[in-house]
Amino acid sequence: MSDEKEVFAQALSLPQRGRAELATRLLESLDTQADNDVDQAWLQEIERRCTAVDAGTAVTSDWGEFRARIEREIFGR
């Protein structure tokens, strides 16, 4: 068995949270050119959205209704 297959088998034995953490770290290791501008842009967007929620001007959706709409669009339910 190859090293990759052994590591993969071991990774599958981890609990879900551990697998998610491992997957995140592996994907991050592939991103060798982090874009600091993206991080700054996301920070500004998050701040803008929080300000809109606090001011009562944000358009929000009920999670149950939103999920139902997604399921209808994807699964036809």
C-alpha cells in the first residue's frame, strides 16, 4: 500500500472535526501565494455587513426559508 493510501486511511479514522481541520490545513498548504488584499477586503465586507445589520438596513432571510429554497432549487423538493 502506498504512503498516500495509508495516510488517507488514517485520516478517515479521525472524527469529523479532525478530518475537517486536516483538510483545511492541507488546502492551506497548497495556497503558496496568500493574497493579503483579499483578507483586507473580506474584513471590510464583514464590517460593512455588521454595520448594516446594526443599523437595521440589512436585508436578511430566515434560515429555514432560505434552506427550503436551496433544497427546492438543488433537489427539487
